[in-house]
Amino acid sequence: MPPARKRARAYDPAKTRSAVFAQLGNVREAVRGLGPEQLALPTRLGEWTVRDLIAHIGMAVTAVHRSLDLPEPAKQDAVLLDWPFATAANSSAIADFTRRLAEQQPDLDAYLADVDRSLGELLDEHPGTRLLDTSAGALSLDDYLVTRTVELVVHTDDLNAAVPGLEVPYDRQALAATTRLLADALAVKAPGGSTEVRIPPYAVVQCVEGPRHTRGTPPNVVETDPLTWIRLATGRLGWKDAIDAAKASASGERADLETLLPLMS
């Protein structure tokens, strides 16, 4: 795991909370229209079906509930940018939990409605500064909610990819927060200033060791759209495939990001 001690950019807590509820609401609306055959469809996440994926989306949100049930850590020992690099460690346990949860929740709409309601109640009870014990270490509730936007957006994209014709919309603020956090994670993994990665309209970061660019057009530039960047950063799309399909462009000898991706799984 690379050291993630770079100071994270600021996220507006009110906008983050709104984004979590908005994206969860988008998923809930889509789930209502899915029939048994669609829920049984495979996804790009190994053996998970669409039903498993939806259960996992709810589980990703209730991670807030589970963390709040634990004793509050004595002090914060992690930063937001530690989180993307800590996700792989619990993948096996998460997969088992997801399958059990899918079996226990026959009515997915009712399940997600309860997740939405209970999250609202918890956030009314706890300040954003409340520390949580997470997979990355002790983070504030406000910071942890930023990671929930990533979970929601990434898995919304998985859901759209799995069900033909489904177009679950992306809340703009959730998409922006996800794009920025994953872009900043790249800058942590490959610190430097020789390459500029542009993900309009949400993020621009400098990364990769080498001569630092100061003015004019940078010699090494990568540019892509938010969803393509998220797919690259999470391993849903390979670097060469993105370049070949013109989903991303790269110019300059230090603009090849293949060895740096994915950032999380």
C-alpha cells in the first residue's frame, strides 16, 4: 500500500450527504422495475448476480451503520486518501457477506428503503466529526461518507453494465466526488509533476516523477471522461482498451498509466 499522507481536498459535508442519498435514491428507483430474470443476470463482478450487486450497494451504505455501532476510536489515524488502497484487503469477507445478505433480503426495494431511512436517522444523531473505525483506519464520519459516494457510483456503473437497457442516472455531486477522490489517489500512488491527468469537468491532477511542468502545454497529458476514469481506476476497464477505443488519450513519454492502474478493486 502506498503511503497516503497527502492532504485531501476539502469536500462540502452537506453536499456529500445529499449526494449519498441522491445516488441511493437513483438505485432504489431502478430496482423497483427489475423482474426476477433481470435480478438473476450475471454481472462483471465474478459470480455475483444483479441481486447480489444490489444487496452489496445497500451493504456499502450500511457500513456507516456498522461503524457507528463500534466504540469511537480515541484519535484519527488515517486520512481520506488511505481508503482507496485499503479496499482489497477485505474483498473475500465482503463477497461472503454480500451473498448471505442477498439471500436474506427477498424484497430489495424494501431493504434499500430501510437503508435510506436508517441512514438519515443516524446522520441526524451524529456530528460529521464523529470518528469511525473503518478498513482504512479511524476516519471522520464526513470523510467516510465521501467513500460511500465512490461505492455508490462505481456499483451503479456495474448495475448499468449488467442489465441491458438500464440507465440508472448519476448524481452530479456523487460523480464529482468519486472522480476527484480517485484522481487524487493516483497522485498519491505516483507522486510527481511531470504528467497532467485531466478529467473534465471535475478534476485535474499532477503526478508521475520527472521534470515538473510550470507553464504552457504540459509535455505529458492524459485526458478522459469521469466514467471512463472511474472504470480505469477500479479495474473495470484496461488502459490499452481505453486508449484503443479512444475513451482516453495520452500524449508524451510519461503519459502511459498502465502500470499504475487500477488503484482499487
